[in-house]
Amino acid sequence: MTEILQPLEVARAAKLLREGRLVAFPTETVYGLGADARNAEAVAAIFEAKGRPHFNPLILHFGSIRFAFREVVPDERAERLARKFWPGPLTLVLPRHPDSRVDLLAGAGLDTLAIRVPGHRLALAMLNLTMIPIAAPSANPSGGVSPTTAAHVRDGLDNVVDAILDGGPCAVGVESTVLDLSGGGAVLLRPGGVPVEEIEAEIGPVGRPVPIEAGEATRSLRSPGMLLSHYAPDSPVRVGATEVGEDEALLAFGDPLPGAAVTWNLSPRANVGEAAARLFSGLRWLDLRVSRLGLKGIAAMPVPGGGLGAAINDRLQRAAAPRPRPLV
């Protein structure tokens, strides 16, 4: 069984990473599956552990802005956003620095890298002890529901990951916002923990994402989290539900619809921040009940699209998308 490290064992987690081992660790968004981004074998082990397509790049995590910007070529916009939102749930896609030490597989062979400084005290302590770039996608099998507790990580990756640093439940609960600054404009690749409205207040207009199917169709993704089917439980998910059957589980928001076999309420107060923090736990809880009770699937009530609501709806749409065929 995978070793669970307690908060005081940050130094051991850092040591394992420097040795090329896989360590799951908490961030403010979700738990990440970390490895030394300079080590080709360690990076390959992430893809193998998750069953992740190699064309899907990884986010690199750092303990400080200065450390992060060593691996990329930032511009004035990136520096402004970093000062405003780091540490925090924002990932920037920037041109790869010619002297970057990051293994090419971590960036899926692209001329860009996705970087961030997470807003979690244990993650920052660990990263500042390693003093190396840490590649870390979400710590779950590829395409599945992201983990927001150490128990979720163990459920999906037990005996695959070397250790899990337990930092308790994740505060934000959905992945980071990903913003592409590698070209002339700014393009939102994935809505997440920082609302795009707050980004626009700092740097002006931001282009919206390409259609959800586009990147996967070309097998060329600029960012993690752009696969058509992603964040998905085993059970079918139906979004925008305004009624629910007695053979369905309900993912509610605000006043729940009547008639469901079982209900998980993201936020009885209809608060999108609370809903984001409870989203992945709710999908996992309902998925288990669907299986145990023999239900048809999960019906998800509408969530308003502003602020963190955009991230919640993005995750639900991908969870409801057709499941991919095996890659050949």
C-alpha cells in the first residue's frame, strides 16, 4: 500500500522527488502527481502511472516566481499576473527558455511550457526544498475525477505512486486556470480557480477557448485539461438537468430537484465557491451510489457561468462528453 506522509514529513517527500520517485502532494486546487521534470524516466513514470496520452503536456510547479521564470521567457503581462495571482490557481503557458532543464516529454515536445506557483503551504515548502521543477498533473488515472483528498489519491493510484503527502482537503477544488501568453494575444485554454474576469482586469481582453473537440482531434494540446472527455466518473453524467428521475442520482446546486434516488448538494446556498470545492468529491460520492444502487447515471443541475461557475461547467461538460476510444 502506498505510504501516506504526514505534514511534518515534507522533507521526506522532497527527498523522494529528488531521487526520481513519484509523490502525490496537495495544492489549493487538487492533488498533483509529482516527479522531477528534468528526469526523463521520472516524467515517463507519470504518464505510465496515469495512463495519460503523451501528447497531453504537464504543468510544472515551482516554489517561487523567480524559480518558475528560469524555465520560460516571460513578458510584462506574465510578470504582472504572477505578482497578482501567485502563489495561486493560475497556470501560464509561455515560450520555453532555450536553456530550460525540463525534459521534452513533460512539455509534450512543444516550444512552450505550462508553469505555476501553487498556493498551498505544504506544496510550497516541498517545492522550495527540492529546488527542481516538479511536473505534476492531477493524481488520478487519466480522464477520471480529480482527487481533492489523500484518500482519493490512494483510491485511484494505490501501489503506483511511491508516497502521498497528506495536506487535507483542497480549498479551491477545481484545477488552475490556464492562460496561453505564448503568442501575441492572451487565450484562455482552461477555466479554473482564477476567474477570467479577474485576469482581464489586469491585462485586458482574453480570448476564449477553442471548441472543446479541437485540440484532441489534432492530437496537439497546448495545455492539460483540454481532452474532450475528462474529469469523468464511471457513471454517465447528464448536465443542465431541470428534472430528475427516480433512477438517477442528483448533483444539486441550490434548492434540489425532487424525485432523485440520492442527492449530493454542491451548495445549498447556491454559492459557486462552495460548489467548486465540493464538485469532485460529489461526483465520486454519487458515482459510488450509482454503482451500488444500480442507477442510470448522474443528473447535474445548472450552475451559473460567471466566475468559478465557468470552471465548474467546463468540468461537468467534459465529464458528460462521450468517452474516448482506446488510442492506437
